[in-house]
Amino acid sequence: MVPADFKALIQRFYHLQTERLETHRLFEEGHEAYLRTGPRYDFAHYRQLVHEVTQAFSGISTDVLQLKARLHSEFNRPDLSEHVEKLQAKEKHKLELTAKLQLARQQSQDHPEDEDCQEKIREIKHEIIKNKEALSEIMQDFKYDSEECE
């Protein structure tokens, strides 16, 4: 029998991941809106969005790290804790890649004649796809390992 607080912790983890995905989506949509303000970009508005997104990701990350510690110490589940640690690293990389892609998109919009910009965008998009595949794999492993004792 799985303790109720363990189940609640696992559900909290999934909720935080959903929150993270939603925040990421809002970040991408905000950047698209920012690009539509070019060539005289509304940087003040975008900077506010970046601030809000940073705060949201920071809060989610703090909660996930606390959850990771509880999985390890309270529930003696270093396997799940390790999945969470790997996920955190991949999520951080995903955010870095997103920022690189946003810069490349703006550069491409500002310099449409520059072929290197398009190539750079393709490369970053490919890295993002690989990152998302790795995230999905980690989530599958987490799901499998967390359900194994039910």
C-alpha cells in the first residue's frame, strides 16, 4: 500500500510540470507578440514578461527541488529523486535553448538577408526537439518507477 502523502507528492510533481509547460508556452507566445512589434520593438513590455516568467520558473524550480529532497529523505526513493534531478537539468537547458532561439529569431527578422540566421534557427530547433525527447523519456521513467509500488 502506497502512503497517501507519497501519492500527493507525486501528484504535486505532475502539477508543477504542467505549470512549467504552461509558463513556457506563455513565454513563447509573449516573444512572438514582441516580434510583431518590430522593427521598433516594445522592449519594456517584453522585459516585464521575462521578469514574470523568470519569477514563475524560479518558484516552480524551488518547489521541485524541495519535492526532490522529500522523495530522497522521507520516502527513500533515490531513483525518483534522480529522475527529478535529471529533469531539472533538462528543463534548465530547454529554457536556455528557448532564449537562444528567441534571439536568433529576432536577428533573423532584423536581417532577413542573413542566411546564417536561418541555419542557426534550424540548429537550435533541432536541439530543442532532442531536449524535449529527453524530457519525455525522463517523465516516462519517473511515471514507471513511481507507479511500480502501487
